[in-house]
Amino acid sequence: MKTIPEFMEEYRKLPDDVKEVAFLYAMASIKKRDPIVYDKTTEKIERLINQYNL
């Protein structure tokens, strides 16, 4: 099993469109398992988007 730093190193090498698909899949998985965590995660993402004007 890989450590988090090893995983992140490989993840950073992926093309942006692959990262986006992985992110969307993870969010869909979270929403199915735990809607409360999904809501908190999306709220945090919205705050970061607004904070950094993305």
C-alpha cells in the first residue's frame, strides 16, 4: 500500500482531465455513502473557490 505522499506524487503527474474525473467519481462516492460529509465538502470547496477567485 502506498503512503499518502507517494500517492500525491503520482496524482500530480496525471493530466488535468483525468484528475477532474477522479475528483467527480470520489465526490459521487462520498455522496452515496455519507450525504452529510458530501454537503460539508461541497461547502468547503465553494468557500475555497470564492476565497481564491477560481
